[in-house]
Amino acid sequence: MTETDVRRFAYRQGPGKGLFGGAIEIDDSAPTTAALPPAAARGATGHPLPHGTVALLRAAPYPHGRTETATADRAGHVLLTAFGLQRREPSNRFNDHRVVASVRSKFPVHVFTVSGRGAGYLDLYRHALVDLDLPSSEVPPPLGDLDVVLAARYTDLPTPYGRLRCALGDLETGINIRSLLVAAQLAGVRAQLSLDGDGSAAAARMIRAAGPGRWSAPARVALSGLVAPIGGQALPGTAADPTVFEAPDRLLAAETGHPSLDEAEQVNRHRFAARLPLAAPAPGIPSATAAAAPAGTGWDGVFWNRSAGRVPDRLSGFSGRPVRLPESAVQEFLAWAAVPAPSPELAEIGQRVRLLVALQNVGGRLTGYYEVARDGLRPVREDPAVMNSLQAAFGYPVSPGTDCGLRHASMVWTYAVDVPALLADLGPAAWSLLQLWCGWTAHGLELAAAALGLYARPARSYDEFRVQRLAALPRRTVPVFMTVCGRSRFAEPMLDLRT
């Protein structure tokens, strides 16, 4: 796939989606492979994860508190902090909720581990790192004490998403990378991101050996300063009846051949060709924030509050209500957005992206669009009706089965870039790296929102040309991602799944 092919691929799932396909319609009763562990991760041995992560996080004040734990349990607490189950929402059509956001709560990004003691698979419902039943020749050597390998399985997302599953998989990988680096920083663990093509290809071979499917190019994060978990321990409970996996395995085999995934695989090849050195250790948490969060906020509350929005009565979408936020709130978001992505290549991508935000009822600022600059926010366009206009440009309107609270949002963050220029300057792998950067930045905004009791909804469903005009963007610069933030109008008691 050439640079021109990648440009076409990007266009067909962005500005050209109205020409090359209609609106995506999802039957939520149709099965996916989302809950299916890889074939090699269904055994009865592994490493049980520790309990008490939520207590450790409760004792760590936001934003600069740190968790204190025994060295032997540190790896497990880091994994649960980064990816753990949080809650089940009775009225939500999509459960369960984790620390990270995911399309329809499908969580296509799977978490593998590699150490000198072998390879494992994070199974949150078994509360364990399950041993991967693989020969040692299929397991790449680790870069740190414990490597965390992140890869998205495209068939976990509903088939109608088509080629968009490629971008969504990379976006969620970027979200998971940020979540892992935040967790590592909270535990005092050194974390380094590797996107090198050779290392990614070796990790991809391990993942393919662990189970069939179409996977994104993996990202590896090397963790140092902890003890790798010891596998081989008998896990609680009895082994699953193999017949449980028969139907989803047949679905996986069928969906793996979907034509749209051929394009995704070709895009991945550019990542495998990239020669990117191991990045320096990088933080996920800003060194200074605006201290806008309520006093006494602990990290457990931040992760619990992380939400893409809620609606009642099993509707889809998200509700909202008007609220006035202080100026410190937008400064909190800016601090999280300013944390550079954890590799020179991703940081270079970030330099090419224009990050803008539409504000409504924030401090004393006029309603309208602003652009993030080195010294803060630069006014772009005053528009008292900007949120109503953005709602009209959003991908799904208010209907009897759908709510959309965008008109009441406090902030709409918009990520925009000249895609042809980006690919011409940095090569065809830049499309995939752009998605990682957007995910990295989006999760920072999600945590800032959660600390302030706001929702933060990542979105790719909108009319690019209308948003482009609202944000006063040049013709070649198109919005590639969006994060809507505000106060939810709906709340209800929720089932706590934390340990």
C-alpha cells in the first residue's frame, strides 16, 4: 500500500465516507468476538492478580499522590490500575466499564505480557495473568523487567465499522498506552514505549501464535523497577468447558476474512517497516496542574468517574446539562493535553496536529472556538451558537432512541491535521501513528474531565466539512478526532467491580 493508497484509505473513513458508504448502522444484538480470549490463553495456570488496588488508589491524592505496595505485587497493581474493571451501569446498553474508554465497551485492545519467565495474557474476568501456552521460540525477548504488549483485534468491533476498525484499534491502543504510563508513574515504575518495526513484528508473531484473528500492529511498553509475575500457578475455579468457545471461534474464523481487514493489514505493514528506537522513560501525568479538582480527590475516584457519558432507560448516546466551569477547569485540561507523547515520532506527529477547543460557559471566556498555542488558548472564532451547530454536525441526532447532549457541552476538543502533508513528510506509517497520538491525548483529556466530575466522550462520528467551517480551518486541514466534555444530566447507582 503506497502513500497514495493510505491517503485514499484515510479519505474513505473521513471526509469521503458519505461518498463511499452510508451511515454505520450497528445491530447490538449481533455477536462479536469481544469477550473471546486467545486460544492459547484458556488454560488453568497463570499468576493470580492481587487484591486491594482500589485501596491503594484511594490513599493516593490526585494528581501527584503515589501508590505504595509490596514489590512482589507491583506488576499486578500496575496492570489493574491501567486496565481494570470499574463498574456496571444498569441503564447502559454497553457494559462493563474499565479505566479506559472503548467503542461500545468492546475493548478490542488485548493485553499480553512478556518477561524472562514467559508470556501471559491479562484476563480481567479471571483476575489473572493466564499463561500463554506457546513454545519459547514464539516469545520475543523482553526489553524490560516486564513488557506489556498491546494489540487490537479488529473482529472485536462490530463488522459494519468496516475499514474504520483499523483507526479505532490504533486510537484505543493510544488510549491504553497513556493509561499504562499513568499507572506506571503512580507506582514509581519506569516505562518506555517501543514502536520499532522489528520488535512489533516479533510481538505480532507471538500474538498470532496465541490465537487466530486480524490484529493491529502491536505497541510494547517496557516496565522496569518491578518483579515479573511468576506463572505456572493453578488458577481458581475449574477449566472452562471447551464448547463455550465453539460459537465465538467459528465467528472469529468467519469475520477474519472480511475484505475491509485486508486494507488494515496493509496499513499495518508500514508500522512493521518503521525503524524506531526505544523511547526514553516518559510520564503520563502532567508535572503541574491547575488544582481544579475538589480537595480530597483520590485516584480511585478519578478512575471511577471516567465516563463517556450516560443516558437513562437503555437509550444510546449521552445526556448533558448546562454548567458554568471556572477558568481553572480549562487550565486542567490544557495541562493534560500538553504532556508530550512518549516517543520522538509520536511527539513529531503531535507537532503537526492543530488542537482546538470550542468553549461554552467556561470562566469569563466568550463562547466559540479557540486554538491551543504554546502560551495558552488563542481565540479563533466567536460564536454564541457553536455548540448547537456542532450538535447538528454530530454523527447521530436526537431521536426517540438516542440522546445527544453536545449542545450543553462545556468543551469540544477538535484534533485537525493536513493528512496529505503529514503522509508526504513523515511517510505512510504516519496515519497509524496519528491515531496513537490522538488516543494518547484523548485519554489525558478523559482523566482531566473525570477529576472534575465531567464526562469526556471520544468521537469520530461527525461531518468533517461542517466542523471544519465551524473551527475556521483551512481547506486541507480536516478534523480527524473529537472529544466532547461536559456535565452529565443522568446518574444512577452503579455496581462496583473494583478489587
